[in-house]
Amino acid sequence: MNARIDQVATAPQARLPVRNPRTGACDAFVPVASAAEVAATAARLRAAQRAWARRPVAERGAALSRWADELAVEREALVDALFADTGRWGISVGEVDGALRNLRRWASQAPGLVTETEFPSALLPTVTIRDQYVPYPLVGCISPWNFPVTLSLIDAVPALVAGCAVIVKPSEVTPRFVGPLRRALARVPELAAVLEFVTGAADTGRALVSGVDAVCFTGSVATGRKVAEAAAARFIPAFLELGGKDPAIVLASADLEMATDVVLRGSIANNGHACMSLERVYVQRPVYAPFVERLVEKARAVRLAYPDPRSGYLGPLIFEPQARVIQAQLDDARARGARVLCGGEIENLGGGLYLRPTVVVDVDHTMTLLTEETFGPVIPVMPFDTAQQAIDLANDSEYGLSACVLAGTLDEALAVGREIDAGGISLNDGCMTYMTYEGEKNSFKYSGLGGSRMGAAGLRRFFRKKALIQQHGRAAGVPAH
């Protein structure tokens, strides 16, 4: 299926409107792939996968490198498409450039990570065991709206270099990048034979899960649970990267200038539309007041990227329903006694919805602002007395994606970080899991399921490992009685 993003209707196929977050207008349409179209796409990809898997891994990597070169040709169109869907300019540029780096990184690293070995049995002297890595024939990837290109490719690329065919369903909220991405893909025919994008909403996603051999999903816990249940019914693996409610712990020994910089950046980058955003801040009581004072001062200085999208830091909230979630959490917090020290009001500017950095105090864990994912530039700050109390507060959550600890020394931060139930802990920095891909990590609690998408495991999870057990001597017979 060759779905296109059209500015006007061109076919009777079912379509969904696409909203521009800067204007609030629905100015494009995305075709909806039916279950039959998804099945036909899956069949075509499967037919090409065996030949793709037989290629040496270096050759598969070379095809990905050529695709990166072709994507570079489409760079301006990709940035424009992301900007139209997300309303952010600088982050869209960085996202496209990061995707090119990621393609080239996997292309260069993969040959060293896929090495089959042979070794002698420790129990049977005439037996050796040989590894074989068998890729899943068809991997399905369902990606969210907050980083459209990055999260459409973060699982697809290592799966492709592993030898899988891949079908991707991007979010219907931010799908315009598919057009320029597919144009570049068409110029690398060996890769186009094993990679396709299908667009649509929940029904398209369900059809995808029903037709693949492994599924990768990035999104909410509620939808992730449905994906996991559907995958379990088919006995296929599900790799889930779900929500977060990431805590930051600021110890009294921390450099407050650095700590307020980290917390502000980690809480409002991409409008807080990131699973690893810092959404709960715990500050040791002796430095609580000066920390809050300096944080509010810095938060008030952040400018909206309006009316000029290339000037200022915060663009519009991408997904209109998310604005209602954020507002409901702020309303609940206020009703329970919280105070908003800056920000706190969603503004309609030119049809787009904007929220300035919002610092909230007098908060506690009875409030949804401290317990449910916010996905917005909101910074609730709560004091604590002892390091153990901070650890207990950080772990008092259904989520366990990542966290950060800020302290006077790395040793002090490390001692606390070891006790936090989360997969990626940044020490004396924040949100480092999106800056480096080397550290393998697993999601804790309801933040996800399955192998790490980081490090070498990000590639190896797309293989089933086969043991070829070789008898070099005489095979045993039936013993005499």
C-alpha cells in the first residue's frame, strides 16, 4: 500500500484530518489503511524478507547508509513536514539530523554485533555448539506523535539491519513526514522492498499487530497494554516503551545553578512532550526555597516561539487533547491546595495552544500532577528531609522509566541512583537517555516491557537464537540391558 499525505482529497479512500498545532486548522489528510491493505503490505514484505536476510549484515548496513544519503537530499522537506505537524522548528531540524546519524551509526556498528560463534560443550567432549541468529521475518512498529521521525525509526532501523522486514504505523497526529521519507526510500529499492509505512488510527494498528512476528510500540500504558494482550494471544514478542513520571532528586549538596538548569531543561524540552521528561522534582529542605526561587526566575525568562517559530524556545502543544489533560491536572492540584508560581494558563495564540513553563509548589502525592503522566511543561516541586525519604517518594509511582539525581559529588548521586526503581538514571545531569544510545536499560513497572532498545541489545532483540549442536564423534545408541 502506498499511502500518501494529501493537501486535498484525491481518492474515495477513508481519510483522517491532520491538525496544524500552530494554527489549530486541519489542513491535510492522512489515508487510512484498511485491514486488507495492511495484510497485503505484510505479504509483500514477507516475500522479500528472505532475500534481504541472506545479504551480509554489512551489505544491509550499506543500504541503510544509502538511505541516509537520500534522506539528506529530502532534509528540507522532512523538516517542513515535521514543522507542520509539531509546530516546532529547532527540534524538527535536530530530529531529522539525529535520524541520519542514527542510520549511519547502526550501519557502522551492526557488523561487529552480529557474530555467530562456535564453542565446545563443557559436558560432552565430542560436541561443539554453533550459534545461529534468525531474524523475525516481519516486525511491526507503532510510533507516537511527540518525536515522529525519531520514534518511527528507533526500532525499525536495528530491525532492518538485523535482517527483518519492517512495517511502520506512525501516529495519525503527526504523519506528514511519511511522504518525503518514502520518496527517499524509493531511491534505495533493495530497502524499499522490506520497509513500508501504513497510515491510519487504532484499527490500522490492530491490523498491523495481527500480521507481524514481533511488535514494537511506543506510547501510553493504556494502549501498550492492549498491544501486549494482542501480541500475547499470538505468542509474538512485544517490545513496549510506555509512559513515564520521571523524578528528579536534588540533594542539599548540589550546585543549585546547575540543578535548576537541568530541571528546567529536562521538564520543558519539546514542551515536556517526552517520556523521559522530568515530571516530579524533590528538593532537600535546606535548599528548597532558594532552588524554587531560582527555578521560577529562569522559567519566567523562557520565551514562546511565537509569532516567529525560529525565535523563542517553547512551541505550541502538539496534541490538542493533551492540553485538556494538563489543564485537568493543574485544576486538581489547585483544588487540593497547590500554588502555581509561574505559568499555569494555556493560551490560544493564533489558533495554537501554548503553555509557559509552569512551576507548582505545595504539592503531594494525592494530586494527579504527581502521580499521572503530564506530558507538558509543568514542574511540580516538593521538599524532602532525608535521602531515604527522597528515594521512597521517587519510587512511589506506577512508572519506572528514568530519573535523575543531582548532588555535590557523583558518588553521592550514585548512592541514591542505585536505589531508584527505573531503567535509566542520569547522575548530575538529566534526561541523558535521549543523548546517548550506549547504555542498555529496561523499563521498570508499567513503563514498558521487553528487551532494551539501547546498546547492542537494541539490535539483538530482533533475533531468535538457534543452537546448532554438532556431534563430531559417534552418536550414542540404545544402552544394552
